Amino acid sequence: MPHDVQIKQFELSDQEALLSFLRIAYANEPRKSDPAFWKWHYLENPYTSLNDIPLWIVKDGDRVVGQAATILVQLKVQDETRRAIWILDFILFPEYRGQKLGKRLLLLARQTYPTMFRSGFQ
């Protein structure tokens, strides 16, 4: 594993590096790296705080090489409302797979949001 790999919650200062990663990771899906669409999707959710953006990234130096992108939702469980995250996108560059980075990414997200769900990953 490269020595400078860091797993952390996304901060606004990581935005350009993340959009650059998305342009490469989804070269055939330009909407995923479109700044306006990305901002609408992840930052303008009514449950999102700019101090607690529900995205977790893997960085190798200054370069983003993976992400777990989620949106905040509220789930009604019997009489209780729970804050949860819906995992929309989970990807690592191929050369970073098989090193437990994805597992660590989700474990970090789970520390803040123990209720998580996803749909339709391939």
C-alpha cells in the first residue's frame, strides 16, 4: 500500500481533488463530475451541514483515489426517527482495491452514522 494513504471525511477543501477523481473514475458519465450537479446532489441536501458532509474519501497524497458518497436521510423506525446515510456511490481506483481501504472507508462513515443502507451495487 502506498505510504501516504489517508482515509477521512470529505471537507470542502477536497472538492477539486474529488471532482478530478470523478472525471477519471467516471469518464463516460460526465454528470457525476459536473460541479453544479455534484453540489446539488451532496451539499444542498436539507439534512447536510457543510461541517459534516456525508462523503468519505481515500487520498494518496493530495490525490483522491476513492470515495464513499452518501446522502443523509431520516428513517422512521417504529416511533423513532433516525438519521441515516444512503450510500449512493462507492469506488476505488483499481490499483487501490484489495487493501481493505474500502472497508476502512465504510467503518469511518459508520462511526458517525451507524445506520447505513445501499441499493444496487454491481
